[in-house]
Amino acid sequence: MSKIKSLFEKLTFSSVLLLAPLAYCIHHIEEKEGNFRTWRARYFLQNNPLTTEYVFIVVSFVALLLILLFSIRKSKPAANAVILFFMMSQLTNAFFHIGAGVFFTDYSPGTVTAILLYLPVNLLILYKARIENWISRKIMYLLIMLGAFAFFLFELLGGISMPILFITILTYIIIHETKLSKK
């Protein structure tokens, strides 16, 4: 047990960010194998014409790009951006799978990895961000709420919301890093 604790303590915010794309890969397999799109079509609007493969590529690309951006910039705005993205794409997604499955009393493909991977990985990201002072408690809650808003925006608008979110995140980073450099 002490080896696990020692390993856990050695993990940094930067390193735990890399767990999120790994969790996403496994989650995508569960959704694909469980035919999530067919399940989703029974209960929700079909407003996303993008293939699951295309969504996988875009989400993976944006996740890795934001992790890289944080690794280079090492700034609070970049930390906020990558956390926001994972709160939207993973944490809220986990609650979507759990909630929809319970509400419709029908297993939502992706629920197992949402519970076993998305929840612990994203709670670990938030924990490490907090103890390393990348975010305050107030900002953490704000990012969780904004992530939920962005997730439901994606559900309502489909794929068009992704470039809007990405441009908004980049604009936020530029504006806030400019303010920080002037101080």
C-alpha cells in the first residue's frame, strides 16, 4: 500500500493530465462496442452528423493540444483551459451516462468506463490542480459548471460547438496571459 501511496504522491498535475486521453481511448472503445450512437438515438435528438471516429480524433487532438499548451506555458490560464475541457468532455460526460442510464432504466454504453475511469481521473486532476495551486476552490467549481454548460451546448448544437469552445478557450488564455505579463 505504501508503494501505491508513494506513486500517487509523486504524480504531478502535468502528469495526471495525460491520464485523461488514455481514459478517453478506453471509454471510446466501450461506447463503440456497445453501439452508443444507436442507444443515444432512442432517447435524444440526432443533431451531430459527425462520425464517432471524427469526434474521437477532434476530442483527442484538442485534449492533447491543451495538455501541450499547459506543458509549455505553465500558467493558470492554460491550466484553467485544460481543466475546463476535461470537465466538459469527461466529468460531465460521466454524469450524463450515469444519469441517462438511471433515468431511462437502460444501460448507456460508456457507463462502466465513465465510473471506473472518468470520475477518478478527473477528480485526481482537480485534486492535483488544487494542491499545486493551479486553481482555487472557487475556480474549480466554476470550471465544473462551465464544463457542464459546454457539454450541454454540444448536445444541443452538435459539432459546431467544438470550434466555438476551442476559440473561446484560446481567447481566454491570450487575454489572461497578456494581463499576467503586464503585472
